[in-house]
Amino acid sequence: MAVAGLKQWSELTGAQRGLVVAGVVVDSVAKAAALRDLRRRPAGRVRGPKWLWATAIALTGSLGAVPLTYFLFGRRPA
């Protein structure tokens, strides 16, 4: 069932498909890097609860916005 205004994968051009795949790859790499950093970082060097950051990073489809926010604002300097 198609949602009004959204195209099916088969309706996308090759360039559009490439952009979707690139977005998924960027998001996946950013999430993996943020979760790895979060796992290794002591709780005292994280702004806010680690479980909340991990949940937000893992469960949101953000094209890298949530992991970027973690790297910019969620970590305390050494």
C-alpha cells in the first residue's frame, strides 16, 4: 500500500536510489561511531544519562543528526 505523495522504490530513478542508499550508509556509520564512543566513555564525561543517548541514537532515523548532536553537545571535555 502506497502512502499518498510517496514513491515506491521501483518508481525512483537510479540517482534517487543512490541518494537513499548513501543516506542510509551515512546514518548507519554515524550511529555506530556514536554508540561505540558512548559505550567506551565514562558516564561522568557524558552530558545526561547514557541510556537516553543510546536510545535516541539507536532508535531515531535522523540521517546522522542525533549522532552529530551527541558528538557536539553530549560529551564533556576531558
